Amino acid sequence: MAAGIVVLVLVLVTGLLWAFQRRLIYLPDAGPQQPVEAALPRAREVALQTADGLRLAAWYVPGPDAGAAAVLVANGNGGHRGLRAPLAQALRDAGMAVLLFDYRG
């Protein structure tokens, strides 16, 4: 009897995990995103066009000079690029150019 209950609970939990797997993996933040000017001074909005026709929004923060190293910040599957603004500012303050772009998923 107890083994049957354990099996039933395991099947139920496994089924729920399978049914909601995308919500557990991909955590987009659908909230409003602040304008680039408010999030990062000296940054500008850019768009990246992928080979398969997808348009990704991005923010570009130029470095202090034309020869500055550039850092690509891939947002990942949680949140949006505005949440990475402090990282971009710290990298800019360290003398690098930064490109923050949205996750394509």
C-alpha cells in the first residue's frame, strides 16, 4: 500500500515537472523596461538581425576610446538587459565597450 502511494506521488511530481518545464527553465521578465538613457548614460539602442530573420534588441555602451576592448553580455534566460545595466556600467568604468542583448528564446 505504502509503495503504491510513493509511486503515485512520484508519477504525479514527474508529470507536473514535465508539464511546466518551460516555465521552470525560462524566466523572462515581462515587466516594463526602462529606456536606455535612464539605465545607462552614454548608451544607445541598437538592433541585431540574425541569419534566420529574428530581430534582437540590444544596448551598446561605447568604451572611453576607439581602441577599447569590447564585452558581449548575453542576457541569458532570466530577466532582460535592463537588469544587467549595473554590470555594463562597471565594465564601462573599467574601460571597456559593452553590448547587452536580449535572449532570443
